[in-house]
Amino acid sequence: MVAGLTTRNPTAVGGERLVGSERATAGILSVTRHPFLWGTGLFSLVHLLANGDAASLILFGGMAVLSFGGMAAIDHKRRLALGTAWQTLAGRTSGLPFLAALQRRARIDWDGIGWWRPVLGLALYAGILLSHGLLFGVVIH
């Protein structure tokens, strides 16, 4: 989620001007076109598994549907609006993490991701994990 929020993205609001530039596939975008939505989707699924009550099903299930469905909706809208420029970008990236690299359509841009994004993500995760009981009333063991 940190990498997704800190990288300019052609799938974000106003990001269509990045299509066609080198920045359109830089950093975490070389892993997936939708890094933030993958983060929120996985967050939601993990919380669904951990909780399983009706309120969690509504909240986290809704977040998961919005995250994973949003990826398809964004790609569809960009494909209609940008035509061949979008097709070129879609050919160099993937919605599914690491798929473009596994298919040799792209190389992971580790330098563009940098060291600080994973470190910040882990630090935030540790902070939320340690303060989960205080913030949300549920202590994680």
C-alpha cells in the first residue's frame, strides 16, 4: 500500500497523462498496475479470514469487492479512453502481481521501488500491529 501511495500511477485519478512515458511502468508499477488496490484487497481478505462475523463480512467483503472489482473497472475505463496507448501500457504491465515479469513482458524495477518503501511499509505494519488493541480493541497475539 505504501508503494502504491507513493508512486505516480497511470491508473490513478489524473494519471492518464503518464501513459506513454517511462514513469508509467516504473517502480512498483513494474510489479502490478494496481499496487494500492492489491494492498487493500489483501488487507480485506485477511481480515475476513480472521473475523468472519456479519459486520466484518459487510465491511471487509465490501472493501475486497471494491478493490478487486475496481482494478477491472479502471482497466476497462482506461482501455476505452486511451485506446492503443493503453494497449501498449497493458502489454508492458499486468494487473496480477509479477505476471508481466514471469511472462518476460517486463523487468521488475527494484531501483524504482527503492529500499525506503518496503521499510516504511514494514514500520507502519509493526506500528499498527503493536497498537491494534489500543486503536481497534482487538489484541493480536
